[in-house]
Amino acid sequence: MNDDRSLLRRQSPVDHVRIKLPLVASVLDNIVNKGGQPVLVGGLVRDYLLGQPGTNIDIEVFHISSSDELKLLLSPLGSISEVGASFGVWQYSGPEGSVDFSMPRLEQHTGPSHTDVSIQLDASLTFEAAASRRDFSVNAMGIDWGSHQLLDPFNGQDDLSGRILRHISPEFSSDPLRLLRAFQFSSRFGLTPHQDTVQLCRTMSLSNLSKDRLFEELKKWLLGSPHPSVGLPLLYELGVIQQWPEMMRYYESDYWEKAGYAIDTMRHTPAVSYPLMLASWLVHAISIDPDGSEIIHPFFSRLTDSSQLVDPLVSSMVATHTLIQLSMNPGLTESDVILTAKTAKLRSIIAMIRGAYPDSSRLVRYLLSTATRLKIMDGPLPPMIKGRDLLSLGIPPGDHVHEILSLVYDAQLKGAFKTKVAALEFIKEWWANDSDVDG
């Protein structure tokens, strides 16, 4: 194996960048020759020390005069874009990958929101001073480009070795996003929050955090953790779930443990999506919230205003629970499956049942064979009868046509007939009887 993932396990991040981004490497060498100090920072360093492949390449450039000088030094890269003017961040995107370049800065939170922050760019800062704005010791390390030396003013390497997540300063609590970062980082990397960090997290409120940020942090947890169930007790330990009263009812129920099985199993389903992970996490809540009005809808409203996302998810969750209940007795029929396909995608339901419910293999096989045979895996059963069929029977045009088509389609879904010929006979009989009554 000779891809980027295996290379990074054998090489330092400096060597990784030299091989993957030779043009960027030449620019960084030039910055060193002109007295600057490029430092690889962030997740690439942390992941390297964990023996994991990194994806994001972030470089902080010290000992230059200004952001204008940084832009000039980066000019040999060609097209670069300023992605954060007040943050002094420039991004290079080339065929071989992308890199974010930034100047050292100090940050001070000025209000309760994650975005209430003042920025002071200062390339003369020491690495320790610049790193002090970061959240955790494991994220406050750097690797000097010229010397390959690990810069670790807050003992992040020791914390990584001990699998500890430790905040850097009391300023940590000024940013509500960091509460969720503590949660998802612990789950994704198998870290245990230090007790002082836990205590600080419990004092923090999520009330001023945007829905988008909450949505994205939960996404990182569910899709980035090898075993997302690790995060479930952390939600309580760090004081997160207590801020979602509707979810406390779920947490305190017997179904919370089942949620852990569901998300762990679903996490390893090929090409699993974030919405399906969310649905798998919450599907067992349907047992105590049958229509989703008390737990699921209120919680989703914290994450998004998109009914196009939420409504199909809730429909799939309700349908999943219904099919599970029907399968526990001989009452599950083909008509039940057909009716379900009218309100939710069977493909998603089957995936959720497979992931969330152990011992469901028999039901999964039945649903797969039925959905495949009837071609309803991704949509409802097509109607046998259309408007032109009614005209061929002598039924005149008018507002009643839509009513008849709806009635006939419902009868089809309930199994009143299996063929178009039988459907036409059904309509003839119904129309004759209805006309006799009207007469």
C-alpha cells in the first residue's frame, strides 16, 4: 500500500507535505530563508502523534511583518484566496490538495456567542502565546517546518499518551462551541476529559450556539467516531444533554442503551449518511414518543429548520418502529409493506432495522425481497390506473376523477386487486353502484 494514509504513518508531517505538495514545500523553504518561521499546527500534528492519517493542513507563519508580507510570500503558489480577513487566513487550493496559511493571533471573546470574538494579528508572538488561544492541549502543538521540532508548550503529547483531553485555560468557557468540541473529540479519539475540564464544561451553556454549529458538531461525532456509543455517557457527564430537556426523557429510559448499539452498528454500514445516523440514534425514542412530537421533533428543531430533512426522517423512524411491532406477530403483510412505501423510503427503513435492531435478519430478508419484487425500494407502488383508463370506461371528465383515482389507489395499496384487469372491474362495479345511488 503506497497511498497518503500509509505514507503519513511512516513520515513526519513535514515530509508528508514535501511529498504531497512540493510547490508548497518550496514556498515554505523560501519563508524560512527570509527569516520567517512556518509551523504546522492543528489536527495534522495531533493525528500524526496518534498514528492516524491527517487530512487538513494548517500552517501558521511567525516572524513576518504583516498579512501583506504573508500574501507576497505565498504569491509563487499562484491563486490563493483570503478566507478570513480579520483572522489573517489565506487558502491555497491546487490539484494536489489545499493548505490554510495564517498569521499568529490573539483572540478575546467579547460576548456569549461563538462568533463574539475580537482578533489581534501579531506575527511577533511566540508559539506558546499564539497557541494559548486554542481549546485543548492536544490541539495546541506544532511542528517547526525548518527544524522538524515538536513545539508543545502545554504538554499535549503527554496528554495524548495518557488519552486525556485537557483544556488550556479558563478562557475555554468563553466559547460555547468548545463544550461540543470536548464531547466529539473525546468520542472520536478515545480521550477521557480531565476532571477540571469536565467541571468547566458543566458551567457552559449552548443557548447562544447556532443550529448550524450544533448540527455540524454532532455530525463529526456520529460520522467521525469509530464507536459513537462512546459519546452517549459523555453527553451527560459534560452537561450537554441536560440542556435538552426533551432528550433527558430518552436518556433516562431503557432505550438509551439500545441507541448505542444502533449507532455503532450503523456507523460501519457502507456509505452511511449523517441523516441516517441521526435517525438510528433516535429511532428507539419512538417507543416512548410514538408520533415524534414530544422528543424527536423538539430535538430536531434545535439542529435545523429544514422540514425537507426532518419530515422524511421522522416518517422513516415511525415506519421502522411500526414494522418492527408488526413483525412480532403474524400480522405483518405485503400490504403493510406497500403502505409503508407510500410514506417513507424502504431502503432507509431496511438499513435502520438492520442497524438498530438485533435479531431482525428475518424481517430484513422479507422486506428486501418484497421491496425488490414490487420495485418499491425507493418510492411508492406506481398506480395501476390513470385518468385515461377512467375515460375508456365511459367515466366523464370532472372534479370527481381525482377522487376516484385516489380511492382506487388506496384500494390497490390495501391489496383489493393485484392486476390492472381486476382494478378496472373494481372501478366498473364501484361506478355502477355509485351511479345507482345517485340516481
